[in-house]
Amino acid sequence: MSPATSPAEPLVSVRDLVKSFRVSGGTVRAVNGVSFDVARAETVGLVGESGCGKSTLGKTILRLIDPDSGSIVLAGAEIGRLSRSALRPHRRRMQMIFQDPYASLNPRITVGRLIQEPMDAHKVGTVAERKDRVVWLMERVGLRPEHAERFPHEFSGGQRQRIGIARALALNPDLLICDEPVSALDLSVQAQVLNLLVEIQEEFKLSLLFISHDLSVVAHLADRIMVMYLGHIVEIGTRDAVWDQPLHPYTRALISAVPRLDPDEERPTKIVLTGDLPSPMDPPAGCPFHTRCPVAVGRCSSEMPALRVLADGSQVACHLVTG
Amino acid sequence: MSAILEVRDLRTEFRSEAGTAQAVDGISLLVGRGETLALVGESGCGKSMTGLSLLRIVPKPYGHIVGGEIRLDGRDLLKLPEAAMRQVRGNEVAMIFQEPMTSLNPVFTIGNQIVEAIQTHRDVGKAEARRLTVELLDQVGIPDAGRRLDDYPHRLSGGMRQRAMIAMAISCKPKLLIADEPTTALDVTVQAQILALLRRLQDELEMGMILITHDLAVVAETASRVAVMYAGRIVENGTVREVLRHPRHPYTQGLLQATPHARKAGGTRRKLAEITGLVPSLYDMPPGCAFAPRCPKAQAVCRSTVPTLAVGGGNVACHFPG
């Protein structure tokens, strides 16, 4: 399987990535043979419902979790199997922003130290230069540098997310993986953080892998959208293609279920899926979606569809989609 | 419209060492039979506290309902003795929450809990209550209801637990259902299922519904009228179409422009409008309009005089509505 690559050499190239976990009672294949690219300065939205493996995929690319097999190429270097020490120089190229910055920020350390810490760890510049950069970063993300001596709990949720962003930017990364970064925020604060992410992405030419369950946010931000179901990528395409003409039956159901803000907007007919997500411990044979698919045929329950490249460059894993 | 619920000037306070907060600061609402009214706003705006006040279950010892009228079919619930109020709760007015485990007890089976709810309000035997329970579980779309009856809540998925809670809430065919963020914790396909279920049940039971949510898109798809809340007060109300298409309060306008939604095909990524600053502390409210410190149109009068809905012509509490 060889998905179409972006015209220039992609920043990230993931191939056949697999990550499983042993849990009581069996094994969960959270990421099950995933392949995709992220171009430089591109925003890729990764969507899917709880338990589809999207967070595990993000953490595995960053090597916060080790993959079972498959390859992760970052800026031309294979990092999927590197040892911890060999991985070190590559680490600074990629950073992560989490949903709950409070959980990822040590509560006993001042905000200034938190932002400086990655630079200390990688011995970037002189101590004085690091301190200057902390001030610069705090201003850049909209925090007041005179608050550097405060602790995380003294900040609001939106401000804490800004701290997380400043810390992620400290080492000038190429790739930012954002895992539900605005899900816990109120709307007015969410807009501030989303705008900040867009600004810094453009300014720093960052590649963004934006993981979210909120399709409206992803449709607002992303250049391309990737849809995951039970550990598999079922569709990848440009934002316009996936949002306006979804091809995979799961994507169609997902997009149709998104509530629309404009009362006069023409709504796609809602495709209401029946049943629950199958247990990831005991996924169905054949296509992972066939048990809930409204158009499944006999072949779907026995044969796993490959992620195929269509004429327009979209990729879909469904026996029934041709083109 | 025959109103099932009419709320006038409802006031709920929180009293603590920090001072007194007007969590619900003079709210008036009207819900028609079979109609859905959405109460929308951000964290801390008082929308959930309004829901709890309607059932007189504000958290003790800090919360106190200090004024107003809550007329259910003409009868003022605030004047009822507690014993009579217990007959209203769960029977005439029911409430569901974001987290089903708020209402479901983990140590009893789903069936036991619904049977108990039915027997609390209706004079039926155990066998009949059990039969009704199977019917209810079936009605809310729980497959294999006869067997699911004997499951404990933790055995069900999030969506199924939400259905079980809804089954319990409608077990006595309430006139009014208060749904507090009923789909916020759910995935989007399950959210669509639950919203469709609520609409169907509402039709079948001719139930009035108050949908409490932070999500304007859910409002657009579910409610017929909407009241936008800010800092304990209603700042704008009207039909969903009016308010979402032609918002007049600067806060409503700000919320709508801050909401991410898909750009048109081929369009470029635009900046979302931001509402600067933060919601004021309820313990330290500005003297005039609560939104004035964040409002791009605020004038001197906004900082001194609280605008009432009447000021803006009945639907918008703003001195300078758009």
C-alpha cells in the first residue's frame, strides 16, 4: 500500500504503524496499520470517536509510546525504532499540546521555569538567552512576562493552554501534535486559542496534526482531514472533499451527524447509525465498520478493504467506493 | 400557545464566606406544551442553576431561591410544601444530566431503579412496574430490553446509559423535561441518536422541554426558542431563527462569530471573532450591564444602568441593541 505523497517531501511519513496494548482479557489494537503523510506547514485534522485510536496514534508518532511495528519518518530520518538516546536530537522537532494543560504542567514549578525547561534539557543557547526567549514566548502567546513567577493554578484554563503552547514552541519545532486542545474551553476562550494556533502555525511554518472529536473545529482549521475508525484510517482527503463529499459510509454518517449552526443551511440527511462501536478487543472480521454500515454487502464481513488512492488524490478504505 | 411553565423574575443566591452571588438574577421564561426552549450560555452563566431552581434542588447549604414565581400549569411551585414538591419531581417535571451516573445508582440494576421510580409515583404492583419498565427501555431504543433490565449501569455504553436515564425520566410521563447538557459527553453520532430520541419522545408525550446547552449548533437543530444567558441574566431571547440569524445583543453576536464552522468549499481559513476578557465574578459584578467590560459598543450608561429586556423592546437586554 502506497498512499499518494504530497508534492514536496513530506515532513512526516507514517507507514503501516501498529500499536497494541495488552489489557485484562485480551489485546487492543489501538493503531492498526496506519499510513499517512503530513506536508510542511500543513494542518491535518484527525477525527474519529472515542476509542478509535486517534490519541494513541498521536502519542506513537511522538514516540511517547513505542510502536509495535511500522515506520515513522520525520524530516527524512526514520525514528520509529530509535533508542531513547538516539531519539533525543529528533525530539525537539516535535511537540504535543494536550486537552488539559493542567495535567501536563507540573504544579510546583513556576510558569517561567516550565517554559524554559525544554531549552534547559536540550542545552539551547546560554542561560541568559533562554530567559530572554521565555519573555519573548510569553508575549508571543499573549501572556504577561511579569507573570513568569506565578504557578499554573493561578491561571485560567485558556491561559494555561497558552502556557502549554509557549512551552511547545520553546524548541522551535517543525511538528505540533494537538490532542483536543480546545475541548475543555468555553467558546469565547476556544476562539482565542484557535486563532493563536493559526497565527503561530503561519509564523513558524509549523505542521499541525490536530486531533479532535469536534468536526466543526477541524472543518474550520484543517487543510486535509483524516478519519479513523477502530484503529484504521478509513478516509483521507482535502477538507473540501471530506466535508462536502464524504465517500466512506462512516465518514458520511459522521459528517451528517454534525449539528449545523445556520438554521437556514441546507442539511445533509442525517444518517443515524445503529448500534454501538464494537469492542476494540474483539473487532469484527473484514471491514471494521461493516457491523454498523448501512450499505454493507457480503464481501465486507470477510475481506478487509485497503486504503486506495482515487483519481482526485483522496484515499478511501471501502469496497463499495470506486473512482 | 398554552404555557406549561411560566417563570417570573426567578432569583437564586449563593451565600458563602466569599459573599453573596446572584447565580440566577431575575429570570423569566415561558415554555409551551410540546415546545423546546434552549437555555444557552458559557460556564457559570447560571443556566444549570436555573434548571436546578425549577425543581427546587439547588445545592444546600449555600444555594437559596430568594424570589420569583415558577408556575407549572398555573400552580406556583415555590409556594408548595416540600412533600407536595416531591410529588412534582420525577412525576410532573423530570431532569436529565450530562453524566447519567448523576441519576443512576451504580449498585442497583437499571430495571430496579426504573421500577422504583414508577412505584414511587404510581400505584402499580411490582410485576406491572417491571412490564412498564421493559416497555420504556424499548421505547428509548435499548435493544433486547427484557434482558438489559437486569444489567448494572456500568455494563452499558455511554449512549445506552443516557437512554436508560431518559427512560427513568419519562417513566411517569412528565409534562416538562429539563435536559442539562444531555449530549455534551457523547460522540457526535451518538449525540445525533439521543437528540433524535428526545424529539421523538417529546412528540409522543407532548412534553415541554428546557434544553440547557453551551452549543449553539445543538440549539439550531433542536429548539424552537432560545434564551441566551450571561452572568445570571437573560440577555436575549426569541425564536431560534431570529436569534441565530439576526442576533441583537453584542454577546450573542460575539458567541456566534466565535463559533468555528466549516468554511465554504475553496474558502480560506478566517480568523474567529474573539470576545476579549473574562466573564465577571458573580461575587464582584459590575454595576451596570454585566457584559459592558467586554463589550465593543459599551457607553457610559452601560456601566451605570442594568439594561432590562424591556429596554431593548422585549427581546434583548441592551441599551444599544444591533
